[in-house]
Amino acid sequence: MTTELSPEALAGLLDRARQDYRDLVGLGLSLDLTRGKPAPEQLDLSEDLLSLPGGRHTSADGTDVRNYGGLQGLPELREIFADVLQVPVDRLIAAGNSSLELMHDCLVHALLSVLPGAESRWVDQERIAFLCPVPGYDRHFALCERFGIDMIPVPMTAEGPDMEAVERLVAEDPAVKGIWCVPKYSNPDGVCYSDATVARLASMDTAAPDFRIFWDNAYAAHHLTDEPVEIADLLAACAAAGNPDRALVFGSTSKITAAGSGVAFFGSSPANVQWLLGNNSKRSIGPDKVNQLRHVLFLRDADGVRRHMGHQRALLQPKFEAVARILDAELGGSGLASWTSPKGGYFVTLEVPDGCAEEVVRRAAGAGIVLTPAGATHPYGADPRDAVIRIAPSYPGLPELEQAITGLAVCVRLVGYEQRAGRE
């Protein structure tokens, strides 16, 4: 990443960066790139949800959706998302609005009840650990911290987590009970798991008989190009490898329709589905079936999901293109940064020189540009290299996003050149 500069050239670049930063602060910006939230224009695409289900209150089989029951969710909605999530309809649960809630509940149930294939409850075991591909999703890490689950970082590659490291760790330590995976357009680097990675995850030997893959397929339908990426079917691969209970699949409509009133999904083996339904029956008599019927009437079928996501792409793609264009114009060839060019999902990962990310985020905040904290992409909020910054382009309007990325580039130049000057 380093480009050689003469002392005179470096001094000139640093002076210019300091002036650019003073000018940036003088603009009095107030911009937020912290979370991957849908923009209001994206939410407007689902405005018709608010008028549904109209006068209708029965599902396809005649069930009154206004009443109790139906813990597994409406069959017709599960049919729409079965192909999207690569889960057979009878092994898919449609629940409340948050897949994070389902992940939370699965951890709680695993701690307090015996998973299929487990010898005891997790809470009764001396130590529980999860593998955490990095950079990764901060809310996964927060769940582990919440329940005292040790986190073991494993590096990401262009094909998914480093499988040599994963296979070694799961084979040698029975305390390693799971791995977090965002397999398509992963958060935050946009990596899509290769078929070989999926096959190895499904078939690897694990010391823990109750090892689980938490397969958070949050961006299954969130394409940004004309070449949608397809990933291998993990559930089928696990069954073929003789490990049918290994995969827990999660997804939701939160970034498809309305994040505040979405539907979350869980898919797995028959044994795991019955395990979750049995535990959930103690905490709920059924999900919001009225909202599920709204989604059925609005989306209609799997093709309807694809059409709707085409409208989402039309709003998101120009923002991701703007990020790439500005970073290339402002930082290309500088040796101060590299960044991802994802084909889908919600994030761009910016990598700056080691030891610079936290200071870049601090300087950006000083100029009114709020970013996700440096280190959020790693367990315990600690990036050992202090180099990774997550950019979330979705929520701001395009003019505001362009201002924010241009300002961020100013901060990268300032901190990068200051670091170089300090070494010379």
C-alpha cells in the first residue's frame, strides 16, 4: 500500500491535507454513515404494505390471521422465500420482524435446553466458543459478549473464512460450538462463499457433536449488478455429508420491504425446526400473521421478490458507484487505502494503513461525518491492525453521501500523511 515519496513531496502533501481538513471542518457537515439502514426512498417502495391486507383476514388455508396460533408462520409466505433462502418449505419458519431475534433465541435455547445431538445444555459446559470470521458483523459479536461466549477470530479470504484455520479449530476443541457466517455479499466486505467453502463447512470433522453453523443469509436477494451471485445450498450439503443438523439458516425481509415491520425466517433440519418450535412455544402463541399476510399479498411470489429487489437495486447501485468513483478519484494511486467493490449487500470495506483507522474515524467525527467505530468489524471491538473501516452507503441521499465520502477521503489523506511524516 505504501508509495515512496521524497521528504519535500510528503511535506507538500501533508500541508495540502491539513488545509483540506480545515476547509472540511468549516463546512459544518452533519452526516451519518454508521448503520446499513434502508433510505426513506427504499422504504417508500413498500408503501402499499401499509394498506394491506385491506378487508381480508384469512390465509390460503382459511386460517383467521387475526387470532392465535400458526407458530411456524403462513405456508404461502414460506413458499415465497423457500427458494430465496434455499430451505424446503416444511423446514422453514416465518416468525417476527427480526432475524437477530431468532439468532438470539437460538443461542438462549442452546444454553438452556439440549440441542439435537448435544450431550448437555451449553450453560452446563465449562466453556463455549464461536469462530468469528473477520472482518465481520458487530451484532454477531455483541450476542457472544452478551452470553459470555468466547470469540475466536479467523481471517476472511476471497472465498469465505480461511477453511484451513476453521477445520483445525473445530477438530481440536470441543468447546467450539459454532461459527458465524454471512455467506452472500458478507458484512462488511461483500465476499460470497465459494462452493468449495460450503462443502468443507458441511463435511468437516468437529470435536463438538452439537456444532452449529449460524448461516445469516441476510443479503440473499440484495444484488447490485446484472450478474447475481448464487451460492451452494448449505442445508443440502450438510445432509449429503451426514451432518443434517449442522446448519441454522437465518434471513428476513428487513431490507426487502419495511425494516420496521419485516418478517424473519429460520430454516434447518426437521430435528432443529422442532427443537426451535418447541422452545418458542413457551414464549409465543404465534407470530404476527397479519403482517405475514401483508407480505404475501404485496410480494405474491418469488418472482415478485426479484422484481421488488430490482427497484431496490435501482436506488442503491448509484450510491455504491459514487463511493467507488470518489474513493478512486481522491485516493487512487496514493498508497493510503484500498476498498472493496461488492456485487451486492449493504457495505463497502475501506482499509487504511495499520494504526490509522481509529484516528481517521476520530478526524471524520470532528468534521461532522459519523462512521461506525473502528474495530467494530472485529470481536470485542478490537481490530489488531487498526486498519478496517466499514462504510454504509445506503441511508444518506446521493448528494450527502458524496459529501461524506469526499470528506472521509480528506481524513484518510491527513492521517496517512501524518503517519508517514512521523516515521521520517
